[in-house]
Amino acid sequence: MRNILLCATFMLLSLVAHAQQALWGSPSLLSPEIHPDNTVTFRYRAPKAVRVQVTGDFLPQGQVAELIEVDGIWQYTTPQALHPELYSYSFIVDGVKAYDPNNVYLIRDVATVTNVFLISGDRASLYAINDVPHGTVSKVWYNSETLGLQRRLSIYTPAGYETSNKRYPVFYLLHGMGGDENAWLELGRTSQILDNLIAQGKAEPMIVVMTNGNAALEAAPGESSLGFAPPTINLPKTMEGSFETAFPEVVSFVDKHYRTIRKKDARAIAGLSMGGFHSLHISKQYPDKFGYIGLFSAAITSDRGGDSPIYKDTDAKLKKQFAMNPKLYWIAIGKTDFLYQANTEYRKLLDEKGYPYTYYESEDGHIWKNWRIYLTEFVPLLFKK
């Protein structure tokens, strides 16, 4: 009997240890280490490696930095302090991309996964979770009869929404090519930015609706009936009119299920890249729906449109849209963005027609750093009485 009890105890302990094996996986190195002067040290343990490099958006685009090995530990410290920002990075070990095993914070952008770290301060303090009232993020499903799918939305409601009877304006925020309804929350830090701006009195409390702009999909990769299908930017029904045609269903769903202010001047729409393209064409297709429009590094035209009526009669639709006096038409682009020339030509068209807009130009190119900046600039302009 005693032997049986000992065996049973051993088996139980083995099962517990196996079930909780993640408890024993604590980091062996401090990486990245953010120093008081905002220089950063990266470390990677690889005694048999020949070469270890680090790449990320803290470096000039396309560049890598070499780590130096001492006793099997490779190390690199930035020669200068990094400006406050949310940064992503990866290691390259003997030519193979590798994650930092000592940093559990990872983020996915389409099919690319990288480690991240935050240097707070200045504008980047808006990206941090601070001691302020916090809103709620919900993952909500709605039925799209037009697309023939149950589809998912991410919806931010501001602090106090659940305990009040107040009605709120709505901001529809759209992602770029290959993104999904998670992108603005995970890469764009939307809920943190909204919480902080509202708490500082710099933005009106609002509902933010983040859609999935891929009209052939139900939801983000790994979170739909497709299972763990590989993420890709090569998706059907993205910039050929389907999403724009079906968009009024999203507005109707949100107005039906949330306490919204159901009028044009209490609705905004904006997006990055493909989402900027969608915002441009949705807002001119339904000029009575949105009083505030934001184009963040927007694609202006598409070679996928075919015969979609969404993209026909652009001049007439813009004329009608601006005749209805939108409260704000806001365009932002980075100086080295590959869509800079297309945006310049689009602004020239607006100038020739005498259509008013606000223009914001930043450094850098087609990157999340810029889109977070644009969100922090755009949101305080919305729904001002």
C-alpha cells in the first residue's frame, strides 16, 4: 500500500509540474535594459553563435547593429538615447531571425512578429497605461447580409459608459492592408491613447469602432472559423468596393446596440493606408454620414476596383461631400512615405476645387510610429462643440 501511495504521489507531482511548466521559464538575462539616460542594452545568450545582430525601428530603416560576445553573452548598447516611443526589434543569429527569449512582449503586424519595448515620456506617455479612468474594449460580432458573413468588430467605450445614460459620438477607425480589427489596439495603442487624452481633457469621450477591412474575412487570423490560417496581405475583397458597400451595416449595428448620437456631426471616420483609402471613398459615397474624415498615409487609388460604382463619378461625389460642409477633412503623410506623391496629387485636386482640408506632415515613412502620432493629433479635433 505504501508503495502504491508513493507512486501515486510521484505521478501527481509529475502532472502538476508538467501542467505548470511555464512557471519555471523565467528570463535568464535582462533584455532589453532601458537605462536612466534612455540608452538601451540588448542581450542574447548564444555561446556557439558566430554572429548576432539586432534590427528594429530604433535604427535607421534597413540597418542592423552588431552585438559583441563576452563569455557566450552577446550585447549591444545604443550609442545615443532613444526618443520616447514604442519600439519593435528582432535579433538575427547567424543569418536567422530570432525573438528575444528574455522579453515576453511580442506584437504581430500581419505575418511579422517582433519584440517590443516602450520608452515613455513626451507623446509616448499617451501610449502607456497611466493612473487614469480606463475605458472598455469589447470584441463584438455582427451579421453582414451584404457580405454573407458574421463579422467581428473591436469597440472601445470610454470610462463611465456602463454607469451612465449618456449618448456618445462615434469614431470609426480603419486599419491598413493585411491588418484586422486588432491592429489599432495592439499596434496603435488606441485604448491607451483615448484613455489618456480623455482624462487630460484633450479629447471628448467617444466610442471607437475598429472594423476588419478585409471583406472576405470574419475576423483576425486565428480568431475565426478559418482557424490558424497564415496571415497575408494577399486577400480578396479589400480595395474593390465590397467593404465600402457594406459599411452602412456597421453604422446601423453600432447605432442599434450602443448609446450613440445618431447624426453626421457626431460621427468620424479615419484610417491608415488601405484604411485611409476606405475612409476617403466611404465618406464621399455616404456624405451625410460622417462630419469628420481623416486620411493617414492614405492610398488614393486602387487597381482592384474594376467596375465598382464606389469609385465612379469621384468628382461629382467630392463636390457633393464638400457642399455638405464636413467639420474636418484631415490629411497626414510622412515625408518619406511611398504614398507621398499620391497624396500630394490628391491635395492638388482638392486645392484646385477649393475644397478645405487640414494637412499634417511628419518625418519618416509608412510606419506605425507615424500612425500613432496621427491618432494623437486627430482625436483632439473631434466632436468639439
